Amino acid sequence: MDQEQLSNLFAQHDLLAIPVIDARGCMKGIVTVDDIVHVVRQEATEDIQKFGGMEALDMPYLRSHILDMIKKRAGWLSALFLGEMPRRRR
């Protein structure tokens, strides 16, 4: 099941954990609400970054290297810069 679908299932039914089973019905582990909180935060961060016109970072903002941030934002920043350049008047 997709992570977002699973988080919706947790929210709808106020669950604390869901078992993970294989095709034979054997339990392989559990997914806890803590795992879901992490996923929801990660998805929200990616959505906000996309809304801001940049590619999602692979790590927390404060741990990102400056060169990685420049690579991820270069296209958008270049478009903004070119769009704001004054036009020559003749």
C-alpha cells in the first residue's frame, strides 16, 4: 500500500499500529503511528518545496550543502532573474 494511503487509513480509524503481512498471510512486522508521522512530515516538506518552485531536497534544509541547494534552485532562480531584467528602450 502507498505511504499516503496508509497515513489516511491511520487518520480515518485513529490507529496506533498496523500489521505488515506477506502474500501468504504471515506477519512480517508493524507500521506504527510514529512511522506515519515521519512520512507525513516528509511528504509535507516535499509539497512545500515544490510549491516554492524548487526541487525537493533529499535531506533537511539545514543539513544541505550550499552547492546542492544551488543545483536544485538554479533553473527557477535563473527564470526569475531573466524575467526581472530591465528591457532596453529605444
